[in-house]
Amino acid sequence: MKSWPNLTGLDWSPDSKGLYCGSVSSQRRTLLYVDLKGNATVLSQYKAAGIGDDIWGVPSPDGRYLAILGTASDSNVWMLEGF
């Protein structure tokens, strides 16, 4: 399997032939399907917005649907003096 950093949310596929997992790097969040031979397929990917963002997928029992959790956060800080 290609080097995917910081794997998150490992969930078996309903047919037990692979795993759904997330990969979190400083640049992007990637949802992967990884078969039992280690071959990874990118299912979804987005640019990282901040620290603590996560991504993972949970398949339905019949394998027809995939619930995807992807979080992104962004914030700004303003200081007003002499207001």
C-alpha cells in the first residue's frame, strides 16, 4: 500500500474483502478503500482546513451505501484595542 499517513476510522467492508479508512495529512484528507492485498483506492479527498480535521467512511450492512464523516474547521481571531 502506498504510504498514507495517520490512518483513521478503520471499518470492514460488508463482504470482508477490504477496509474503509481515512488518511489525514497536513495538506489533505483522503477517504480510502483498501483491499486485502494493500491496494488503496481513493474514494474522496478534500483540502485540509485546520488541525483536528478527520475523515472516515462506514458502509451500510448491505454494502450499497457509505456514510462519510468529514470534518473541517477554520477560525479567525480578532483583537480590538481602545474600543
